[in-house]
Amino acid sequence: MHPANQERWRGNPRRTLELLAGVPETLESQFNVIFANMVILLFAWSLTEVGRYEEAVRRLNHGAESAERNALHFFLVRYYNTLGWAYAEVCDFETVSRYNRRALENVHASFRKPVLIYPFSEFRAMSEVNLMENDFDLGEVDEATHRLMRLEHEVLSSDYDFNRDRWTARMQDLKGTILLTRGDLDGAEAAANQCLEIATKRHYRKYLGRAERLLGQVLAERGVYDPAEAKLTAALTELEAVGNPKQRWITHTELARLYAKMGRPDREREQRQQAARIVQSTADGLRQGGLRDTFLQAVPVRDILDNSGL
């Protein structure tokens, strides 16, 4: 299992799926509940990363039922957090909020047990960052900022040292994005560099790509277009290797905005169409009518499709 987990964190989710093919079913048939839940989570994380969302949700719901049945609160929080992430990838923000809050409620209940303080501190930080991202996606930037500032103060405690880098990289990327929207380019650059430092140290390919993208956005706002193009192109290379659809279409959209500033309509159109193709491919993979409709009606998705010229 360790090699599969390592591949996932280093940005090779397809390899993780190859290594774990059939393993969850085998463990469940042997009534190995603990290891089965560990593998179900890892498998579902990787499914989400490569855009197989409905399969990920099915496995997560199955795992959550097992965790509830066996009072495995350690796993239940992870299932809720991961379900929130999966629905965020397809822009179902109401469902995201529901799962993120359920995760946080379970964390608070478990904090009463001192032996669990370190892993559940990690889970709490993960849940809080999830809620920040959801607030930001819903346009509630002030609420996201307030939550971020509060968490930054609280996580100074050594109680949060367990797997700190896993959620700090994402928090710094979000912090930089918020600062960028508010015109604080120096602050956004500093946050991007913190994310980049963690991603480089831990070999987190997805966060390496996200940090490079944020640095490219900062350079674009400063009017330094050629270096911005280099950063955004490097980000796209990393994120294509990971395979995450949402991160890829976001990056294509940022490249399109850059080319618009550079007065290169042909390249802008090309990038907008690339983003739209990824969005449409994601929609085609959603067979649940309600989820597909929610995705296609989401504002960021509609903006991409409406501006693609396809």
C-alpha cells in the first residue's frame, strides 16, 4: 500500500489505481475492515484526481457506510472531507458545504479523546481549508479570509505538526489567490513561493503546478508577459501529468487571459477551446442527470463554455 500512496502524493494517481486494482474488494472479502477502508480512501482519492468522479463518489459512500457501521470515526471524517472535494471538482457547492461541515462536526466530537489529538488536528485543518475554498468558490471572499486568518493563528500550535505540509500547501495557494483578487501582488507572490517550497520539498506535483500557475498570474498582473507565459506553461505541464481536469481547465483559462492581454487572439481562442473541451469531457463522464446539470449550470463552467467559440 505504501508505494501506491507515495505515487498518489507525488502526482501519479493513474499508477496508484493500477497498483490497487482489485485490492479493496479482496480486503473486504477477507473482512479486513481497517485496511479495506484505508485502500478505499486511497483508491477514491486517485479516482477523483483523474476525473472519475461518479465512481469515486460511489466508493466513498460505500466506505462511509462501512465506517459508520463499525464506528470508525477516524475514517468517517476522511470520507466526508473527500466527498466534499469530489463534489467541489464538479462545482456542486451546496453538497460540498454539507459534507465539509459534517466532517468538521465529527472532528470536534473526536477532539475530546486526547489520544487522537494529532490526526484529528490534521483533519480539522483539512476541513477548515475545504470550507475556505468553498466560501471562495461561492464568492464569499470575506468569509474565506476570516476563516483563513483564524486558522493561521490556531495552527501555530505543535498539535498541528502531523502532516502539516499536506494542507499548508493548499492553504497557501488559496491565500495567494485571495490576495491576488485584492491586488496584493507581493502577498500573493509570497504565498505562491511558500506553496512552491512545500511542493518541491515533498514532490507534490499538483501543488507544484498550482504554485507555478499563481506565480504566472502575479507576473501577468505586473505586465511581465513572457515570464508569465513560461510559468503558466510550466504549470500546465505539471497538471497535465497529474491529470486533474479542473486544475487543467483553470490553467488553460489563465493562459487565455494572458494571451488576451498580450493581444494574441489566436492563442487566446486556442486556450479557451482547450478549457472547454476538458469541461465538456467532464460533463460527458457524469451520467447522473442532476449532477451533470448542476455542473453545466455552474458559473465558472458556463463562462468557459460561453467564451470558447465552439
